[in-house]
Amino acid sequence: MRTRLIASAISGLTMLLPFAAAAQQTTEVHIYGTLLPFLDDVRTLGATPAGLSPASGGATQVPGTAYTGANLPARFRISSGTSNIGFKGSLTLSDQLKVIWQVESSVSPDGDPPNNLAGRNTAVGLAGTWGTVFYGLWDTPYKYPTVFVTPIRGLTVYDNAVTANPGFNVPGTTTQSGRAAGKADAAFSRRQGNSVQYWSPTFYGLSLRLAASVNEGKTTRTATAPSIDPWIWSGLVTWESGPFGVRYSHERHVDYFGLAQLGGSAGATNANPHSHDDGDELIAWYAAPTGTKLSVIGERLGYTTEDSVAGAVDRYERYSFYALVQQRFGPHQLWGAFGRAFPGDVHVVGGGAATTNGLGASQWSLGYTYSLAKTADIYAAYYELANDRSGAYAVFPSPGTVAPGASTRGFGLGILYTFDASWTFPL
């Protein structure tokens, strides 16, 4: 009898072991956010007058009708930059494994749309000593390092607009689940849906991020249209050692037809069935113990199609750089930035004459930040993005469609506040 009781007790304890193990599991939840409204006086000026054409000194990729001489009027506005609110957390399963998740939404302290639920970095995955892997909507590895080349904890109108962007009024940053058949297809500052990402642990200062946005938009060939297979592949290698750091990233867009937004033929036709667009980006920084920080970005963007229409633009490549200097004195920070996008090179089917006259742009900004607390800053900035006569680069967020040759100029004041509250619960 006693033996049977002992056996029953052991059996019962054995059955409870999984629940006992589960009771040791914990879940952690964070609520976090950033608010950075910016009030500025903004305008465009100096647009190239009507009458210019590729034959009279313009660029091959810009039709004569695009030169309007139209400028956007001066106005005050409040923009929200990358203001957001998010929820994230983890479920600890063991010392080697966690379930991780995040749901992040944009918010607009100025009251303008969008305020879209889960429209920013949102994902679920697993993390362990081997790294992190997840499915979701997330900044590509190519975009990720540029987020840190900024004087404040967030991106707004005076930040870098000449890298990860080819001009032509392509948005400075975009959120897409796949090919959009619009201006966003040419952007390299992307928050990309339908994505799988892997982040490695750090070994001797080296780390790796890889991402793929899958071909959910694949089509079937018909008599009038080709089969396209749109993918995005993105990778980033980072090395950090004390105050120094270097990041190199590469990204390829397959069958996104970005060149269709830059003066090339319309994509996804039997005469233009496939494309690949590539970006290469090198970022380096040095943070001195005196409070000085220097960050530099160098970039190449290239757009290529398989176009067979004689005289059509089938290749465009351009280079750019951006540099930011920050100097902190206690709670005070002064900063200045300068960037330049060069006109680049263009090729047409059949090798005919082509030019990129005036497709470049220069950007500069100056600013001051005062830290009220670790989580709160006030800031002021002056900025200008000056297009060459055919260029159409725009700040983010843009005050409107920028005419070729127009310069965007503004000055403003803002406030930044961040918060992060966390709770841990046993399960």
C-alpha cells in the first residue's frame, strides 16, 4: 500500500513538473514612445523657370514640362517627425530562449494623419544566445544605421535627405509591404513589411543584420505583361570599438522598377520585364570624450532595367555623402550638417546621347539643443536643401511637391520627450 502511495506521489509530482517549470517563466512588458513636434516657417524658392529641356541644358530624365518655375509659398506648419508610441516585451522560456514581440504606431501631436495602429516597427520572433529572428514590418538593415546619424533621438525635417534617396520627389522614408508601383519603389530608406530578419550576437565588436522581404507580389505572365518576382534583400555589418564605429550595408530591390520613378520607362511590361536596384552605404563615426561626435555617410545608388525600347533610360547611378558634427557642453548641444548628392551617370538603350545635367543637390543645417532632463529636450534648427537646376530632392516631411531647381528653406523650434515604462510578471 505504502509503495503504491509513494509511486502515486512520484507520478503526480512528475506530472506537475512542466507546470512548475512554467511557473518559473516570466514575461516583460514595456510601454514606450517619442514625441517631437517641430514648428517651422518653410518655403521653396528658386525653381528653374519654364523652358528648359534636355536639349537646352536639362537632364535626360526630366521632361521639359516638369520645369514650371513654381515655388511653394511660405507658411508655418507643425510636423511630427518620427513621433511614435509602442508596446514591446518578451516571454522568457529558458536561459537560452525568449519569445520577443513589439507593436509600434505612429502618432501625430500636430493632429495630422497618419495615426495608424502597428504602422511602424512591429514584429514577433525568437531570441537567444545565437541571435534574434523575427517576422514583421521593420526598418531594413540598410535604413537602420542612418537613424543614428541625427542630433536628437528621432528624425525630423532638418535631417539627412540626400542619402538613401535619388531625388525626383521620392519620399525621404517610406513604409511599404511590397512593390507600390509609385514613387516609394525607388526609396532606400524603408520600413518593409512581409519581412524576415536575423540579428547576430556581437563578437569582438562585430555584428550582422540580414533581412528579406518576400515575393508576395509575384505575378503570372500573360500575353500583355511579364511575370515579376519582387524581392528585397538587405544586409548590414557593424564594427564598434570604444568611441569608433563603422557600418557597411547593401540592399537590392528585385523587380521594383525604381527607375520608372526616375525618368525610365514604365516597369512590368514585356519590353521592360525585370529590374534590379542596388544601394551601398558606408557609415563611420567617432565620439570623443570631450563631447564631440563626428558622423559621416557615403553612398552609391544604382537603378537598372532590362528595357529594350530604343532611347529609353535603362540605367542610372549616383553618389552622395552626408556629414554631421555635434558638440555637447553639459545640457547644451550645438550641431551642424552638410550633405551633397551628385548628378551621377545615365545610360539609354542603344547607347545614345544622355545627360544628368543639374540632377544634384546640396543640404545643410545648423541647430541647438538644450536637455531639460534625460528624457526631454528643446531644440531650434535652420535648414536648407538646395537643388541644382534639374534636381528635385525634398526634405522629410516635405511641404509639397518640389519643382526642379527649387530650394527648400526653413527655421523652427521643437520639443522632444521620450518615455519607457516596464513591468515584469512571473507566469
